[in-house]
Amino acid sequence: MRIGVLGTGNMADALATHWARAGHEVTIGGRDAHKAERLATRIGDGAKPAGLRTAAEFGQVVLAALPFGAGAGVARELHTALDGKVLLDCSNPVGPGFRLLTERGPSAAQQLAAAAPGAHVVKAFNLCHEDVWRMRPPVFDGRPLAVPVCGDDQAALTRVHELVRDVGCEPVAGGGLERAGLLEATAALFIGLWVGEGADAQAIAPPLAYAAGPRHEGTSLHHRGEPR
Ligand SMILES: NC(=O)c1ccc[n+]([C@@H]2O[C@H](COP(=O)([O-])OP(=O)(O)OC[C@H]3O[C@@H](n4cnc5c(N)ncnc54)[C@H](OP(=O)(O)O)[C@@H]3O)[C@@H](O)[C@H]2O)c1
């Protein structure tokens, strides 16, 4: 597929490299032409440099690899170019003290959707550090990393699930875009645990078989109802 990338930083580099290797056509859009040129050259595999608008026009999927504070403004400016496109949001609205900057308001993903109302916004790739996304592939203890994906449009979700697999990960349906804020809050929690406490965030959830408690091991939560 054709992928436009907004931003020339770490996430643009990590994710677009996988997608170019997987055979997708990638255009790297930057506000700084030299940075776009440098990143496109580094990625190789036919990746091309461009301005932000050209990258948005080019992509069937457009990755917003921008700071939370810049995403909505850029999307608003480019909204006509984003009409009908999949707009992939990996941002983390996390501030000092691991605070969620969107508390009591719309999530970062919802703010992108409001800024570019013709785009199909999908949230994914926000839960791990760039260096995890650079792994080829991100597999731990023999198990591919699971990537929750939130969005409302089925065709857009299908495309993003493919892009998750191209990174070497397993997509997990995370629900509609109204749940994207939960992914953002989870990132704030995880970053606080990792950086603030030195705690292993992976250890905070039991295996699926124990999700409803040990007594119900092996019983699907689908049949048992939700944990209380
Ligand atoms: N890094 C991670 O480990 C990680 C992991 C998960 C999620 N995320 C999220 O992914 C997003 C990108 O992170 P990153 O680490 O890739 O950031 P980054 O390395 O700082 O790159 C940000 C990019 O956005 C551009 N930019 C900033 N303000 C802009 C504006 N107003 N208009 C146009 N372009 C603008 C920057 O351009 P200039 O270079 O010209 O300033 C740069 O190309 C963030 O929302 C972050 O929360 C990051």
C-alpha cells in the first residue's frame, strides 16, 4: 500500500523502515526538507522524501509520527489531503510526572479525528518504546508482541492490522476510537511504572487462563462475563 509519514523523528524511522522492507511504497513528509531527505535515504527500499502535504496526499495510510501537541494542528492544516485516508495515530499525550495531558477531555486520537473529520483515525503503536518497534521482529520469549488497535472503520482497521503484522507483531482488536483514550492512559501508566518505579509492567496482568480468577482457569471470559 502507499504510506505517507508525517514527521521525520524516531517513530517515523522505526515504523516506516519495517513497512518499506515489507514492500510498501513510503513517502516521508517533514517540515524540514533535509530531515525528510536524510530519513528517506536511511530507510532506502524506494522511500521518498517530501513535504507534509505531499506525504498526506500520497498515503492511503498516513502515519502521524508527531508530538501530541502538534498532531491536531498539522491534521487540521492537511485535512483536505486526509479525506478518506487512514490516519494512524501513535502519539502519547503524557506530560511531566507521567500525567495524562488529555484528562477529562477528548483523547489525542479523538482530537485528530476532530481536526481531520474526513479521515479514518486508528490508534496503535503507542505502548512501546521506539527501540522495541525497531526490533526485527519484536518477539519476547518466543511470543510476538501483541499490539492493540482502536478505530471505527473496518477497512481502516484491516489495513492497520496488516501493518502491525508487517512489523512482526500480532494485532489485537481494542475496540472503537472512543477506547483510544484507554490506550493513551495505559501508556501513561506503563511509562510511570517503567521509568518512575522500575517496575515490570508486563507482570501486572495474569495469563488469560486466570483472567476470571484461578477457580475459572480455562473458562473463557466471553462465557463468564467480565472480571469484577
Ligand atoms: N519515541 C518513542 O519511543 C515513542 C513510542 C511510542 C509513541 N511515541 C509517540 O510518537 C510520536 C512521535 O514521537 P517521536 O519519538 O518520533 O518524536 P520525535 O523524534 O521528536 O519526532 C517528532 C517529529 O515531529 C515533527 N514536528 C514537531 N512539531 C511539528 C509541527 N508543529 N509541525 C510539523 N512537524 C512537527 C518533528 O519535526 P522537527 O524535527 O522539524 O522538529 C519531528 O520530525 C509522539 O506523539 C510520541 O508520544 C513515541
